[in-house]
Amino acid sequence: MPMEVRERREPPSQGRFHLFDLGFRPFFLGAAVVAVAWMALWVLTMRGLPVESYYGTYRWHAHEMIFGYTVAVMAGFLLTAVQNWTDIPTVHGAPLAALFGLWCAARVAAFLPGIVPPLGNAVLDLAFLPALGLALAVPLVRGGAPRHVVFLLLLGLLEAADLLIHLDVLGVAEGAAARGTVLGLGVVVLAIAMIGGRVFPMFTARLPDVHPKSRRPLEAAAMGSLVLFLGAVLFHPGSQAAGLTALLAAACHGARLWGWYDRRIWAEPLVWVLHLGYAWLVAGFLLWSLAAFGVFPHALAVHAFTAGAIGVLTLGMMARVALGHTERPLKAARPTVAAFVLVNLAALARVVLPALSPALYGPALVAAGALWLMAFVLFLAVYVPVLTGPDFQPGNQMLY
């Protein structure tokens, strides 16, 4: 079965409360709320507000971008997709509420160091990915979907990365957090490449007379180059070897994206946002290569991956999946289109402005944070009713 989130009606819930009908609902909502709240807090921190966190100020921002926000989007996507791939219901109702509550508790506990001890913070945060893995493993095994078990491996690698960060915070393995952060980011990039290679051409092919091309040798080269890149950045992050593998990955994934491209995508925001997000992935590889040869700082490459690829693609996927799985027309509301534009501008501000001049670093942080905030506030304005309410009924008004 193709690795696609088939957009179909979710099982109807009993009663009037719909947030825990299917995994995308609470986790997309939680991710968007965190995207707003945590970014606002981060901007205030950069302006001098003291923030006490279990992770520390800077490490908290890096941890939550990956293991807070991005993992929530992955959880919502996988809990929804696995149900489609296997035709076996994933957790819903009270079990889904408990899983979501575990994720929420880890986010809040980090700001209560005087109440939650360090080891308690670590245990709480590290418990989520295994619980998610178990929730996914049951339908994957029962449904006979061995090709998708690879996502359990990705979750395992994310857990290992998170463990490295906690070992550093707890004083067990000094310096391990940097490697854990790189591993976590690398696993997310790998997941984007795997899912994107299947889903993005499918979504693009639904446009009239558009036929994206996916060539098997290029697909193999793209994934192989990514594995080489991850190995190089894990063990020799600033080396020229890492720069060369990044350049190879940029070429392969750029060619992959070009094969999917058709100028008619610009008529459909739910498609062009995915292409732009993947273009940020290519930009991340290019910037990493240039950083390895001393042209730019590595931070620009990291934020091309995070603010760019992750920010743009997750927003685009949440917008599309939520519409499809609540029986709504696959047309982006005007505020949603504005959100797509704003999140891309946020990435441009964060990556391009500091590259132009180091003096622009501070203003770039504020501008990028403000644009990111506006994007996700607009998303919430449109999607809170979508994620918490019933499936769409003909005749209901939509916000356009």
C-alpha cells in the first residue's frame, strides 16, 4: 500500500467532543499552541527575560523545536497514517488523551524545576516516544505492514538522541547534548525525505495534467546521500567530508524536487507550500556544505533545516491532513495561505539576514520570531474549530 495519508472520513465519535477522535487532532493542536507560546517565550528570552528551565535557556529552545514541536506533528501524522495503512484503528478516546497528556506534561514540567526534580523531568520526557511507538506497533504488527515498521526505528533513534540530551543535562555525559541535538535533527530530516518522497509527488499529481517524475535510481541516490551526510555530521560535524556529503545531498535532493516540479503548482497553496518546504531542505544541505568550508556559520544551515524545512513542511502538512480527514474541501483558506507566506518569510529572515551582516543577527531573531508567531496564530484561528469540532457538513461556512 502506498505510504500516503488517504484523506477519508474518520470513524464518527459518540457525543459532541471530537478532539480525541484521531491522533492528528490533539497533536496538531498541541504543536501549533507550542509553536506560538514557545516562540514568544524565546523572543522574550532573547530580549533579556530570564527563563528558568530544566534544560537551560539555549538548550531548551533546541530541544523543544525537535522533541516538543516536531515530534508532536510526527505523532499526529503517524497515528493518522498508520490507521490508513493498516485499516486498524489507532488509539483514540481516553488512551489518546493519556498519550497527549504525557506529551503536555513533559512540556510543562521543564518549567517547574523547583517542583519536578531533574530525574523526574528526564523520565517524563523520555517516556513519550516509547509510548507512541507502542501505540503504533500494535496496528502495524496486526495489520501486516512490515514496510512501515521503519518508522518505529526512526522513533527509536529519536529516543536515543533525546537520551543523550538528558544525560548531559543530568551531568552524566558532558557534551552529549550537542550530539543528541544533531542526531535528532538528522532523524527528522530523514523522516521528511522518506515521507516527502512518497506523499509530495502524490499530492502534486492530483493537480490537473501534472505528472511529477520519481526515478528509482535518483530516489536511491537521494536516500543514500542523506545517510552519508548523517554519518559525517554525527562523527565529523565540521569536517570537509561532511561538507562534501552535504553538497552531494543537495544535488540529489534538488534533482528530486525538480522532477516533482511543475509551474502549475502555484495555483494550489496546499501543494506549493510542500515544494517550498522541500526547497528549504535543499538549502540546508547547501548551507551546511558552505559552512564546512568556512563561508557561513553552521547556525544558518541548522535554521534552514528547522525554521525553513521543518517549519514550512509541518505547517503545510498539518493544514492539508486536517482538511482531508475532516471531510473538508482541500482548499486553503486565505488566512492559511497568509500563514504559508509568513512562515517562509520567517525562515528567510532567520537565515538570510544574518548571512548579509552579523549586525543584523539581533533584528533577524526578532523579525523571524514575529513572523513565525503570526503564521501560527493564523493557523490556529482557522484550525481550532477544524481540530476540535465534528467533520465538515455541507452547508457549514468555512473561513475563506
